Amino acid sequence: MIDHNGRAPLHKAAMLDDVPLLDVLQLYGGASSATIDGARDADGFTALMQALLLNNTAASD
């Protein structure tokens, strides 16, 4: 489900530095190669970019 900022669950998990949730999303299809590699929110950021901007080192590894 995409929110009003264009962020998917993968974006939210990366922004919260929630590695267990990132693992679950990847395992059960909430993190497809399209969302990992290129899905951008309304500001043009990918989930990885959001994690790096927030200095979330666990989520960006």
C-alpha cells in the first residue's frame, strides 16, 4: 500500500531502520526488485536513499 507521499512499506521500513521488517518484506514479496532498485517516492527518493539520508546504517547495509 502506497501512502500519500508515494512511499511503499519498503520505504517506511528503511526510514525506521527496521531490518527485521525489511527481511520480511523481501521474503514475502513486499520488496520486489522493482521497489528495491528503483521505486521512488513523491520526492524522488528510493528506500535506500531514505535510509542513507536518515543515517540508518542497519537498513542501508
